[in-house]
Amino acid sequence: MAGKYDKYFLKNYRWQGPPFIMGPILQRMDSRTIEGSNFYFIHWVVPHEEPRMKIGHPPHIHSEAELLIHLGTDPDHPDDLGAEVEIYMGPEQERHVITETCIIFMPPNFIHGPWNPLHTTRPWIFIEINQGLEHTEKFYPQLCTPEQRAQLDWGFWHDDKMGEGYSNMPAARSDRNREHDGQPQEKDHG
């Protein structure tokens, strides 16, 4: 017998898109799935030696705040992510390396990315929460190097449901924001 509140229990999700390279998708939902729900995307990241994406999720913003949650799965060492993930923050593309369980808060319209799991030694869980009823995204390809732009599949990475008035043309990353070796600033989070 079906219960009155069965619609609030989401299980047995089946991804309808192309094969997902990170690992099994546990759930992707928004207000179209359950009326009033924010956007959530939850998936495993399975072990790999080399990055699954050449560049990663390119620089972009969302019209609502976002949380990126990286959860290690070793109960004896819950702070150990079991992976090394890089993410670039802000228009100057400050590089951060994540090796511990953490949550990253992105204010609305904050430029972030590329995001890329570089290698994973133990499966971990990634949860993306956009604090809006639908997923929104505006890309900033001009923040990528010409080499990076050439390697990205812009048929896959495209703007998504951003309202009018959102410009994707911030000041480009300048050479003075780079270290001597030509790489962006790096912050270690592990």
C-alpha cells in the first residue's frame, strides 16, 4: 500500500544522461523532482590514478549560493578524503588542493573552477547543493588558458538557466596573479 508521504523518499535513482566518469550517481534532484526542493547532486568518486577530466569543471558562477561537500568514507579516519582534488577560486584563479573531508561555501555569483579530482585512493562521496530551486550556471572560458579552452568540450559545458543581466566577462586573469613558474597561487587544505 502506498503511503501518503512516499513521494518524499527518493531511491533507486537512474541517471538518464551519458555515462558518468566519476562514479555512481546517487541522486540528482531539484524542484522538478520534488516541488520546493533545492538542487542537489550526489555521487561517488571511485579510485583512479589519473584525472578523469583533462581540465575539470571549468570556471563558472551560480545565481544562488552553493555548497561543495567532499566526504571521506573511512570511519576510522573520517577527515581523510582518500583523494586529492584541486579547485581554483575567484577571478584570479587561486589554486587550492583538498585532501581532507570539507565543505566549500560559494556565495552567489562567486567564480570558482576548474574543480577536478586528480587522483583517488579510496571511494568518497561528493555532494553539490545549489541553494535555489533549479541549477544555474554561467561559464567564464576567458579565465582558462588557450590550451585549456582547446581541451574542453564546450558542447557539454554550457550556461544553464541564468537570468538576464549576468555577464560572463570579468577582468581576465593577469600574469601578475601567477607565481614564478607560471602557475596560480596554491593553498593546501590537507
